[in-house]
Amino acid sequence: LAKLKLNYRLTEHNCLRLPATCGAYCCVNTESDIQQALDYARDHAFDVLALGDGSNVVLGELSQTLVLDINLHGVEIVSETEHAVVLKIMAGESWHGLVEYCVRHQYYGLENLALIPGRVGAAPVQNIGAYGVEVGDFITQIDGFALGNDARNAKLTSLTADQCQFAYRDSIFKRALRDNFIITAVYLELHKQFTPQLEYQALRSYLSKNVAHNSIIDAEAVKNAVIAIRQQKLPDPQVIPNVGRFFKNPVVDEQTFQHLFAHNPNLAYTQLTVNNENIKQYKLAAGWLIEQAGLKGIEYDGLAMYERQALVLARVGQVSEHSDIAAQDVMRFARRVQRSVKQRFSVLLEIEPRCYPASLLSC
Ligand SMILES: Cc1cc2nc3c(=O)[nH]c(=O)nc-3n(C[C@H](O)[C@H](O)[C@H](O)COP(=O)(O)OP(=O)(O)OC[C@H]3O[C@@H](n4cnc5c(N)ncnc54)[C@H](O)[C@@H]3O)c2cc1C
């Protein structure tokens, strides 16, 4: 396999810039490249890991892993009507590049998901979402290689949206098909008529302050508002290494919520409706819990919960190729945050990015 590199350093391939090394690495440009790489992995007893821009991973030592850098490109129209278009987008395309492309071509729906880092192939994995919109709402089909137990017999296959089981920051690619399906293409059905999605107060108030009173709020305006809000709040991983929000917002039951609320009347939360049942659940703002636990902006050994958004674990200070922060240090810091929040609120924060190798989770 011509493009294969052994004992390859992944520092430039993960947004925390951790100095991980993998046993083998291959940048794959076609489906046939993937098939060959899978054969190689099978012959050399390597695990396989699909990687995009590394904006949602914590990477440790992966000596028995072949990392596939998913670099398949192309966008094509699969079908089109007066009202909608279905696009097939190859997995290596930039997510934000796709959002820009769609707004330019007047294919609507993705504006609220502007500036989310990463590639198209990773978007379905955690069903990326922002400002009230999730990518799963638009997906009609996913193509990819199902690995099963035998990488050599991996076949190119298709999944319907239903089979992907999209939920809040979740999909089948994080559960039954976890690390067992290499996405090669994503199909999205987008609208030809623009309807702004403005449930989020932050978005509404930005637009009302920044768009002239009588002007029409078009897709470009919404996309630009999302970009501006994100740039104010979130650190650019190119400047301050981070993988976005590090913890999920915990969901608690009525009893836990009432207990917390009685002691913390300022608790930041949203009430969830659980499918036609009479059960109440509450999603707590993990960033608020972290801030109240006194951890926002406090540095421990080169790591901190970001001062402008406490949910983001970021590296602080000088970051160089030779700085010695490794995945274990990140996990130890995350445990410290989890402990403090647990002590203060008796709530466990769950880690959002994917950790490789899985043993990192028991650090
Ligand atoms: C500053 C910042 C802000 C962020 N904001 C948001 C946000 O608002 N909403 C949100 O949902 N996320 C957000 N994220 C998280 C991240 O951008 C998304 O999860 C993104 O989809 C990850 O893309 P990636 O290419 O970097 O994936 P990677 O980090 O490379 O991979 C993530 C996971 O997907 C798997 N994967 C990648 N490509 C494939 C493929 N082709 N086939 C199968 N599996 C694959 C990997 O194995 C891994 O498990 C943010 C991250 C950062 C750094």
C-alpha cells in the first residue's frame, strides 16, 4: 500500500495536539484505497480507526492501530425537485465548507451548523448539532464499509436514516456500529426555500442587534450570525488546542432536579419532554455546574476549562511539539473536573469526545 506510513505521529491530526503515535497511518482518497488498507490491517492484525480532523477525539498511544485519514472528496446532486435537493457529499469534505457551499447554491437547512469543525464523514457519528438544528434532520442515507468481525470482508453498503438511530449527540455509530463502520458518503436532503430556525435566544438577539430593522433575514445573515456568536465564545483550535465541549449536559430525573433546584435556585437547565409519558427529565447546563464548582479558567498543569465557555477543556500557555501533555494528563484533568462537580452537585459529567485507546477511560 503505497501511501502507508508506519509508527506515525498524529500530533497534527488531533485538535488537542497530543503527541500520540499510531502503528500505521494511511491517507485514503478513494473507496479502493480503503479496501486495500482494510486488507492490510487484517493481514497485520491492526485495529482500524477512521479519523477526520481530530476535533472530537482524545488520542493516546495506538501502536496496534491503522489510522485511516478519510480524504474522499466530491459533492454531487443525486435528485432535485422544485422544493428540495438531495446531495451526496464524500466524507473527506470540510463540514463548514459544505455549509458555505449550500448557502451559496441556495440549498437551505444547514446555516445554524456553520463553523462546526471537522469533516462531513464525522458529522453523523455524534449527530452534530448547534442552535436548535441537528445534521440527522437532513440525512437520507449513509454509504460506508461495514467492518463486522472481519475487515477483509468489509463491504461497501448503505444505511437509511432510520437505521442510523440519530438522537441527541448520538447515533448507531457510537453504539452498535461503534468503530465498526467507515463512512464514505453522506446524503442530505435540503430545502430550496429558506425558513430561518431562530428558537435560540442568542441567535435572535444577535440578529436583532446586527441586522437593520427592515432588512430580510436570509440564510447568509443567519450563517454569519452563527459564525460571529461562535467566534466570541469558542476558542479556535488552531490557536488554543481544544476539542469543543468536553462534557455532555447531564440529564436528571425529577427527584434529583428538585433537590438540586432547592439548593441552587439559579441552576441552569431545560426541561425535556419524554415521549408522551408523564415522566419529567431535566437537562442541566454542564458549563454552569463547572463554573459553580469553581473551575472555570483555573489552570492545572497546562489545562483549563476555558474562561469564556466552561464546557470547553483547552490547553493553555505555550503549546509546542515537545510539550509533554499527553492523553493521560487530559483524562486526569477531566477526572478532577468530574470529581469537583460530583462533590458539589452529586451529578456525574460524561465525557463527550471519543477516547482512543479505550483504556484511557479508566485513567
Ligand atoms: C471549537 C469546537 C467547537 C465544536 N462545536 C461543536 C458543535 O457545536 N456541535 C457538535 O455537535 N460538535 C462540535 N464540536 C465537535 C466536532 O467538531 C464534531 O464532533 C465533528 O463532527 C468532528 O469531526 P472530525 O472530522 O474532527 O472528527 P474526528 O475528531 O476525527 O472523529 C470523531 C469520531 O468520528 C469518527 N469518524 C471520523 N470520520 C469518520 C468516518 N468517515 N467514518 C466513521 N467514523 C468516523 C472517529 O473515529 C471518531 O470516533 C466542536 C469541536 C470544536 C473543536
